[in-house]
Amino acid sequence: MTGLAGSDDIGDYLVSARSLDEYRAMFALTDDDLLGRVLDCPGGASSFTAAACSRGARAVAVDPVYITRPRRLEERLTAELERGQAWAAANADRYAWDFFGDPAGHARHRADSAALFARDRRVQPERYVAAALPALPFADRSFDLVLSSHLLFTYADRLDAAFHVAALREMARVSRAGVRIYPLVDQAGRAQPRLVAHLVDRLTGAGLQAHEGPVGYGFQRGARTMLEVSV
Ligand SMILES: C[S@@+](CC[C@H](N)C(=O)[O-])C[C@H]1O[C@@H](n2cnc3c(N)ncnc32)[C@H](O)[C@@H]1O
């Protein structure tokens, strides 16, 4: 991968480990959505790909962090889980706890998910592709559905509007049916209505359809919508 080959350090993005259950809720996924070929972009340490494949989906995850060797990434994950858990416990009032119950439940859920990811990556490394938006190494329309959680909007402080447009167009290029993006708030939980409106406008101008729709999940308070792009 250009610029990253041989590197174990791909920056200071949190490599989080959400589960299939969280993905189902965040993206309002149905059983039918999981029948086809699904791309998780970025996959991070999510167990979505492992769990979806074990129930018959053909899922692939892509993330620049997969340039990192398994043992080194697993060490990083241990540290990041501790960091994320300490943050969530210390800032519990910023979050809605209906999904996890409490900070201890959140910690267990994410640790289980990270462990499933780590096992699957060692056994099925071909499911985990090292690459970075806005350039994906996949043919046009090679996935039915593309899911993108906690990169766009989350890091709006460092990824500008032009990056968001390019990333969404690239994910739409490799999808036959559509792209779903969640959440539409930044790391601090701030809504991004101007960025959402800008993206809808730019995508519509490019011949795509994009709209914001509700989801039944919202760990970050106020993060109760996703952006759906139809191709
Ligand atoms: C907060 S994690 C989200 C992981 C997963 N979707 C989840 O919800 O558990 C953000 C991920 O974005 C990845 N990332 C950073 N820059 C990226 C880029 N240009 N293209 C794709 N992924 C990127 C990071 O390596 C990190 O794993």
C-alpha cells in the first residue's frame, strides 16, 4: 500500500472493535442485507466481518491498519481497549447506555469483539485488506453493500469536505446497491448538518442519491441517524 508498506504506525485514529450486533443497529441491517457481498470500510478491529461470514455472508474488511502485523496490532488493541473503556467510564454522561447497560457491559462487549476480530484475522487473513480511502483496490460494483462506521464525520476535525466527497464516491463506485455511513456526528458528539448537506448536494450532482435516515441506535447521544447513498 503506497506510503505505508512496512510501517507499523498508521497514525492516531482509534482502532475500535464494534460487533455485528452494533453494526445491525447502527446501519438498520436486515437479514437480507447480510446475504450478499459486504464491505466494511473501515473495518478497524470490528468483528463484523468474522461474525457476518460465520452466518453465511461474504464480508471483507478494509483498513490501512491491516498493514500492521497481527501481534503488533493485537498489542495496540489491548492498549486502545483500555483507553476507550477508561474514557467511556469517565465520561458516562455523554453516552446512552441502553445498548450496553453500563460501562462494564460496554467493556466486555468491545473486548469480546476485538478477540473475535484478532482470531479471524489470523485464520482468514484474506478477509482483511490493507488500503485507505479515498482509493480502494476493488473493481467497480464488486460489493452489494458498503458499510462505513466511525471514520467519516467522526474525524471531521481532520478529514475535510473534499475527502468526504471523494471517499463516498469511491465507496459508491465499488457498490452495486449502496453505501451506509454512521454516525453523522463528530468525536465530541457534535452534529454536522452543513457537512451532511454539502455531501448530499455533491453526491446528487454526481448522479447518486443520498438521504439521512433514522436508526435505532445511539451510543453517542444524538447520533440516531445514518447517511444512505444509493447508486
Ligand atoms: C474508530 S475506527 C472504526 C472501526 C470500525 N468501523 C468500528 O466501528 O469498530 C476508525 C478506523 O479508520 C481507519 N482509517 C483511518 N484512515 C483511514 C482511511 N483513509 N481509509 C480507511 N480507513 C481509515 C483507522 O485505521 C481505524 O481503524
